[in-house]
Amino acid sequence: MKKYYLNCRFCGNPLTEQFADLGMCPLANSFIPPQNLYKSETYYPLNAHICSNCFLVQLDKFEPPENIFIDYAYFSSFSDEWLKHVQEYTEMMTSRFHLNSESVVIEIASNDGYLLQYFQEKGIPVLGIDPAKNVAREAEKKGITTITKFFCKELAEQLTEEGKQADLLIGNNVLAHIPEINDFISGMKKILKPRGIITMEFPHLLKLIQENQFDTIYHEHFSYFSFITVQHIFKEYNLTVFDVEEIPTHGGSLRIYAGHSEMEYTANPNVINLLKKEKEMGIDNIKTYQLFNEQIKITKRKILKLLINLKEQGKKIVGYGAPAKGNTLLNYCGIGTDFLDYTVDITPYKQGLYLPGTRIPVFHTEKINETRPDYVLILPWNHKDEIIKRMGYIRKWGGKFIILIPEIEVF
Ligand code: JHZ
């Protein structure tokens, strides 16, 4: 049969190599209201490709961002750990880059103002940009001016003409969400003051591979980045990545620092060391990626074995959390209410809805105390410490936690 190939969204190379085939799946954040339970859902191939030229891992764009992000289920302020993380970041950036009341901090994908609130408290002028109107409303309540649009080159040009350019331009967990990566990065170049600094955080592809985080692959994450690839993309737009940190958030992320190449930044040793580490781990070798698909299938069989065993012993299992990544895992493994009676989530927006595909109901966290299950499967494994602290009381009735990624653990 004749094969049809997509082209790499960054370099245009035909995408002949597969990274992960997770079957067919609905959009990860398309939670279902009760009145739609008897309606059909749209499923899309969840098939990640690797570009053999620039090593960008990517999914096809099945739905435009407008259909995913305008009414969004994810509110960044739900996690105390995450708030602590960005508060510390604010302190560090303010002193490292000498920010003050004359500076401008712009955040792309500013969500509910979880981060900008800390700069604002310091009297540093801020501007948020986020297309999700329901989420941005929360930021506005905190007094954070938010432009409810997608960031792109055109918006950057418009803001620059209005005299709005950034001394510090932030983008956390947004890079993966951008289908038009070339337009986006050239917009960042445009809106940055001559001596301005960009910082971006994003999950590290190396960690995804090493720690089996296949569930972080879902349609709203159009691309997955190694440091080598990100550096290459930035260079193409005359932006120099001069520093990088490996940070533990979302299972292992990178925080990169970049500025205009015209300013002649010299890369700090962290940059050199991480490039070396990625090369040693085979990030620039197509074979590294080709092995991942097999690893996923093995994981699926192990997960199902555990759950089948527990159900055959008559155990009651429920979920904790309704993260986007949980929906990849549950749909790929075929885990529905036959295994998990329900799940819970602290986000009020998600309570009372059903998970896409599996149609597992999402309740308030109190439901666990009321029903006393034998096992609680923590779907957002990246927040496990915080969740175990909150839910430690399940031990009272002999309840146990289950974690599936990076390794199966029952404790
Ligand atoms: P969490 C997110 O993915 C969203 P998700 C996004 N798509 C992205 O890019 C990646 O991160 C990087 C709940 N919870 O963070 C809240 C509790 O109920 O793993 C959330 O619904 N109790 C932008 O959605 C979910 O879990 C708690 O104590 O996979 C966590 O979602 C805590 C801590 C969380 O991200």
C-alpha cells in the first residue's frame, strides 16, 4: 500500500518514523457533561512521529487550537507545590535580571494568573496573554490584565507597535501546545526588548523516554522537545539559549533562558553539559526513539495484569485526579468503570463531568472518604507527594495507593 507522510512542522522533512502509537483517543480535556453521555465522541489517531532530521517529536494537528483552548479545564493554581515553584522563580528572576517598577513582564499562557500575581505583588508591571476566556477571568479577578488571544507573530507585532515589549518574556508549559512553532518563536523574537530575557519551561523529552511517561502524549501537546531540538529552533530565529536548568516539575522539565543573539550571549556550562548528556543518551539518534513504542506495549500489559488481579480478588479501586495525561493512559489501556468505579479531582470545573472516552465519573475528593475504596490509583503521578499528603487518611481503613508511571508501585 502507498504510504502517506506528514511533514515536520519545524523543518518540513517528511515524517517517516513513528515514535508512539497510542491508538485512537478523544481529546484529553474534552470532559463530558451528563447531558451528553448518550452522544458519540470524536476519536483521533494518537500517533507521535519523530523527525529524523531535527528530532522534533510531534503529532498531527487534528483540531485547531481554537477548539481546544478557548474553554479550558486546566487551572494552574490548584497545586500548592506549583504555586511555591513559581513564587521561588519570581524571586530568582527579579534579582538575577534586576527587575523593578520600570520593567515589563509578559507571560504567554498566563492561565489564571498563578505566576504573574507574584510579580504584581512586587510592583513590577505585568501583562498576561491566554486564549482561555474562562481561565483568564480568574486572572482578571486578581487584577492581572490579560489579553484573551492566541500568541502569534501578528499579535506580537501589534503589541510592539503599541509600545508593549518585554524585559522578561515567560512561557511555561506552552511550547508543546503550539502547532505553528515557526510563527510563535518569531513572535517571541519580535516582542522581546533588545536586552530582554525569555524563560520557558517544558517537559523534557529525555525524561519522557527514560521514565516511560507515554501518558503525557495527547492531542493538545502537538510537539515534544529535547534540549538539542529547542536550541536549534531558537537559533533559527536569532535567539541564543544561554542557560538551562533541569527541574523536577511535571515529571522532569527544562527551564531555558534565551536572549537576542545580537547581544552575543555566551552559553554557560549548563548548556554545554546538557547537550553532552543528551548526545550520550542518544537523543540525536533515531534508534533511541524507535524502541519507545515497544516499551509502551509492555507497560500496558503490566498495568492490566495488576488491575485484573485486584479485581479478581474483589477489590474496590478508584482513581484520584482527572489530569489530561490520565485520559491517555485510561483510553490506551482500555480502563473504564469495569476497573475504576470513579475518580475525583479538586478542580470544581471537572467535578460532575465524565472522563472523555472511558466515561468514568469525576467527583469531589470527599467521595473517597465516603466510599472507602481498597485502592486509590493516582493518575497525576507528578503530584504524588502532594496528593499522598492530602489523602494519607485512606490508611485508616487499610487503603493503598497505586502509581503506574514511571514504574508500577502499590503502597
Ligand atoms: P496535571 C497539564 O497536564 C496541563 P495534566 C497542560 N496540558 C500541560 O501542558 C501539562 O500539564 C504540562 C488535580 N489535583 O498537573 C488537578 C487534585 O485533584 O498532572 C488537576 O486536574 N488534587 C497545560 O492535566 C490534576 O490533578 C491535588 O492535590 O496532565 C493534575 O493535573 C493535585 C495536586 C492535583 O496535569
